Amino acid sequence: MLAVSMSEEEVENRLLEDIEHLACIVVVNSPPYPDVFKARLRIENAFHSYQMNRFDIEKEMLSSLKDIREFPIQDKKQIFDPICAKVKLYSSVIGEQMNDNIPVNGQYWWSNVRQAVRFYDAMASIQQHDAPTVFLELSPHPVLATSIRECYE
């Protein structure tokens, strides 16, 4: 994987032209900057891309997540705190605010593994609809603080 500071359009036209079958965009975290930053990422697997297909885990993952209940939660006893039910959630899978029409089921989480991350789009949606003062990243390896700052600059 390679991290670059270019727009999606620039990457598609300048880097991926004629090799779309070999490489793809997997994450859009922040807006591009004039100087092209590039860094090779030291990872073994290209998550959020077609390369995840080679592990043949889709059926197993969907099966293991089959009991996840979709929103909206009808039974108020299943909501651990009523205040949480009022919280607005934004998805980097779809790049926008979640709503009751978007099923958060096994297929949604498989999309998170297999499709490009739309973090920048989600941040733009947050800025359009809300004025947050706190961002919470739940991750074993927090990496988004810089992207959050860049989205607000």
C-alpha cells in the first residue's frame, strides 16, 4: 500500500490508468495538499480492497455476524442508554450520516472490510450537519488524528 496526498481523480488518472486491475484506492482520509506526499505502508494485506477476496472469508464473516440486529431498535429494553439512541452516527463505509434506512448488519461490516474507506466524505458530512467538539477513535492502532485535523484545516 502507498499513501499519497492526491485527489481520487488525480490518483485514478495519474497512477491507476491502465493498471486498475492491479491496484485500487482503498482509503480517502483527508483532502489533498499541493505537495504530493507519499509513503509506503508496511502492512501485509491491503484491507478495504478487492485483495481481501483472496482470503475467502466473506461467507464465514457473514455467517458469524448473522445475528446482528439492524436499526432502528424497536425494543427500548435493548438500548443500553436512551441518550445513545439520540446520538448521530457517521459511517466511513458510506461516507455520510447513518439513518434507519441503512442496515447495519453483517453485509455492512463486510463492506467495511472490502470497500474503500470514505473517511473524508464522512468528515465532510459531519461538518455540514454538526459542530462536534470531541472525536473518539475506536481502534487498536489510532491513526486518524492527523486526518481529522487536516479535514478541519
